[in-house]
Amino acid sequence: MSGVRRHYSLMLLAAVLLLLPLVLPNNFYYDIVIRMAINAIIALGLNLLIGFAGQISLGHAGFIGIGAYASAILPTHFGWHPLLAMAAGAAIASSIAAILARPIFRLKGQYLAMATLGMGIIIAIVIKNEAAYTGGPDGMPVAPIGLMGFEIAGEKQWYWVLAATLLFSFWAAKNLIDSPFGRALRALHGSEVAAQVMGVDIVRYKVAIFVLSAFFASLMGSVTAHYIGFVTPNIADFFHSIELVTMVVIGGMASIYGSLIGAVLLTALPQALSTFEGWETVVFGSILMTCMIFMPKGLVPTLAARFGRNGREDP
Amino acid sequence: MVKHSLLKIVTAAAIAVGASFSALAADPIKIGSVLSVTGPAAFLGDPELKTLQLYIEKINKEGGVLGRQLQLVHYDDGSDAAKANGFAKRLIDDDKVDIIVGGTVTGSTMSMIPLVEKAELPFISLAGAVVIVEPVKKWVFKTPHTDRMAAEKVFDDMKKRNLTKIALFSETSGFGASGKKETEAMATKMGITLVANETYGPKDTDMTPQLTKIKNTAGVQAVFVFGLGQGPSVVNKNYKQLGITLPLYHAHGVASEEFIKLSGPAAEGVRLPAAALLVADKLAAGDPQKPVATGYRKAYSERFKEDVSTFGGHAYDGLMIAVDAFKRAGSTDKAKVRDAIEATKGYIGTGGKVNMSATDHMGLDQSAFRMLEIKNGDWTLVN
């Protein structure tokens, strides 16, 4: 992948984000695009872990929950500034990830999946049961966020905030993957033994990427909480974790733009299908199944191989 | 070929998004609704949706409201409050509804409240907890009885039987957690002592450990269970298996025929507060609720071939209060409709007699609850 192409695709994304407000008819469509952007950033972080480093996490929603509830609880109960609360949430999520990473990443395959799954569920249970602080299963309202007297309010302001964040995340992820760090991750994915032989400290890289994706997830959890203005324990739910993994897989593992397409698709589909009156889950499921049967590598890698001129190998 | 059909699906999805936007031209009164038709709260949301569909169809056949047809725009939040928030935005900004009747559970309702307040849109919630209408929110109303009222009714009945030392056994769901809080507060207020206070998970299949503990607690005179769905039936069965003979009370959340069916003979002697709807045919002939309750019951079971639940009744009340408000306001002007809802007086619904005011956005009092006892597998009224 050459440098020119890299800038080309980023500029395309920037152009789409700039032009989108011209065609979005009302706040509801802004809302969908904002949710797409939030999901895309989380999926991107998760893709670094799953697609590039080859480590599964079925408990990622737990980290989102930590960020969301830090932003909900600290300003409401302790009077913290929302930005400080957001940072604290990210710090807590990263620390938990760092502490858990070492024992967890001794495991492989389904055992690793089980361990991350357990971690996510425990976080969700704590949130659900500490009702005095979290409001229990009914959730709690979140104070708005602002900086130096300006409050981010309304879909249009949030749109620009998230468009900028999305663009930055993609730029950062692209650079990361083309750096020595990214190459080490891919080596790790290919073969841990080979990577170790080549001098890659596999434990350190696994921990680093897990912490990084937990950090991203927590930040976006905080953003979600402030944007929606209300959090419930569902945000840390096992099903939310699955939804995120599905975005990564459908879009394409180890594909930066796959995360974006996966997030866009899985956020838009439930809204588009709501006209099917009770059959939406069936249609939704069959679309996902069709994708997985005919495009097992995910949408973006399959289409890139089909239409790409850059000589990638055909599966 | 495969790629071709995928392309078609994507195109279809894109058209579906577009179509929902272009359907604004006609001029019906739009009633928006976000209900939990799937997911854990489906047993609440499903009868609610059916009720709304049934009665909106019926009203339209009879000529509509203010000479206009009613149009139901409904979305399923899958029992997820965050999704309810997104769909509420869609109802407000895209569908531009005239009123929202819905919000099956408290979490969904609470996540929609900031949006309707900002949009200044009348909102009638179908969820239970007191927090929805307390403190009073200008645009928010609700039809179901609150957990606080249920606790009060149960304690009233206990006091009549001289039971003052009781064990509370609540579910860790949203409904149970809120009920626990309100019951504890109400107990202090009414001079009831909670000598035991246990909880169970909504998916638990065995409650004998907690019940054994309650059984062995000295001085317990009665047990009050606060839960929804299957859990309370399991409690009934374990209660009989352990040979506990203390009076057993449940909250209003189990008020459906299903509860008796699931519990079987173990339901005998159980008492609970419920709306008159469940005992529609047993109400005294002069009871003002009798015609409403029997009418709804008949219409619903004829159409859907299933028993009514009080949950569908909440949707019926919400819709009727809204329709009544449109008529009195003489328009769909949001502020006028809101004022009309607040001025609802003497409306007789399935839930009871509704008298709203600027300080009470639910409008039900203690008389809305009847104390029922299960005898020979059927509800009976306790006087």
C-alpha cells in the first residue's frame, strides 16, 4: 500500500464527511450517522485486536460500559468535570485491561474467548447491581459535556465532533498498522512462534494492543453516554460485545475500512428493517448469514479482491 | 449472480430508508410508539402493541378523530433503553408524530424523556416506576399504577389481618429493584417491620435457599414477593415444597392468567393487588369500571384468541386518554393537547378512574387497585 493511496482514501472519507450534512434531511439522520461513527471507532479499535493481532475479545462492551458509567457517575455523584471523568474512565478501563491481559493472553482460541466473555459479564453485573451509584437496571441520566463554557448540544455539533474524531482515528490506525508496531502485530497473527523467533516480544504486543483497544472503547463509551444523555447496563451487555465483533467480521477482519463499512451496515440495518413489522430480526439474520456464506472474509476484503486493481490475491 | 442479489438487498434497504421519509404528504393524526415487542420485556410490549393496533383500527372505522384518521407509527426497541432513545428521535424528527404513547419499561421511558421534553411533545408512558411522574415533568404522563401504590395496597391488606412483621423477597430486575426501594420506604411509613429482606435473579430457577432463610427467620408473619414474569411462579412452587404456610403476597407485575397457569396448585391462597380488568366479569353490576373492562377484554380476546393482561390495558388507557385529549383540544396543537391531557378528569379506564392535575400526571388513586386472591385456580375479589 503506497503513501499516495493512503492519503487518497483518507481524503475520500474526509470529503464524504464534509458533504454528508448537505444530504442529511433532519436530526434523525444525523443521529444515525453519529451512531455509525461511534460504532466505527469502537470497531476499529477492536479490529486492531481481532483482525490484526488475531486475539478475540467477547467482553469489549464491558470497557464501553466503564467509560459510559464513569462519565455518568463521576460528574453526577462527585461533581467531577466531564472531561476529567472521561479520562478517569479511560484510565480505569486501560488499567483493568493491562492487569487482566497477562493472565488472559496465556489462553488461546475458545479459552481466550471464554475469559474475555467472563470479564465483560462481570463488569455488566457490577453495573447492574451497584444500584446506589448506577441506578441499577433502569440506568441513569448523564450530564451534558462542555469545554470552557461551550456545551456540545444538538446533533449537528455532535456530528462535527465525531466526524473529526473518526477521521483522526482512521489516520492514527493507518499509521499504526504501517509502523513497526503494526508489522509486529501482523507477524503475531500469522504465527506466534515465527514472530518470537524474529524477536517480537509477543506478550508485550498483545498487552499493548488490548490496552489500546480498551482505551478507545472506554472513550467512545463516554462519548455515547454524553451524546445520548442516558445510560443503561445494556451498554455493557454481552450482546453489545457480540454486535461489535459482528461489525468487525462482516466488514472484514484486518481491514480498516471494513470496520467502517461493518459499523455503517449494522447501525443502519435495524433502522432500515423496522418497516418489516416483527420480521426484522429474521431479515437481519438472513442478511448476515448471506454475507458470511458468500463473503467469509468480510465485505471490504472480498470486494477489494474482486474489483481491486492493486493485484491482491484472489481468495 | 450472488453479488447481484446482494446488491439488490442493499438497494432495497436504501429504498426502505428513503420511503420512510417520503410518507409525510397525507394528513392523519400520527401516534408514535416505541414498545418492547421483543426481548425480555416482550410479554409487556406484545399485548400493548396489539391493543394499540386493534383500537386504532376500530377508531378509524368509526370515522377517526377530529375528522382525521389515526396513524400508528411504532418501533420495537428490543427491551433496550438506548435503542428506545434512538427511535424516539426518529419519531420526533423524522416521522413528526403528534403524540407518543409508549415506552414499555421504566428504562426506555426515562431515556426518551429528555427528548420529548426538548421537543415539547406530549408523551404518555406505559411503564411503572414512580420516577417517571415524580417530580412532575411538563410533557410526561403515565397510565400504569406505581410500585409505591402496590406496596401501600398490600400493606393495607396485611394490616387488616394484623400482619406487621414481614419478609420482602424482591427480584433484581428494574421492576423489582424499584419495587424494593418503594416497599422499604412505604414499610417505614406504615409501621410495617421488614424482618427479612432477600433478593433473587430474574432467571433463577430455584429460590429454596432464600425461602429457607425466610422460613427460619424468627417472627415472620407474611411474605411479600416483588417480581415479574416467571420468577414469582417459581417462588410459589418452592414455597409449597418447603411447606411454608405464612400468607403469601405478590406485586401487581404478575397480574395475568399466565401466572396462575405457571404456578398450578401452588398459586392457591396467593394474594395480589391488580387492576379491575382481571376480574371484569366478577365486578359488581354497578361498578363504573365494569363496562370498560368487559368491553376491552371481549374485543381483545376475540381478535387475538388469547387472555388479556393488565399491560395491554395500560396501552388502551394511554390511547383513549390521548384521543380524548385531541377531541377536547379540538386540534393536534402540542401545547393544547398537553393541557387537555393534564385536565383529564373522571376518565374510567381499565386501570381505574383517572383524575390528572398539574401535580399528578398519573391520576390514579388507591381505589384503582383491587386486592385479589387466587382460589380454585381463579381470581376472586377480597373485600
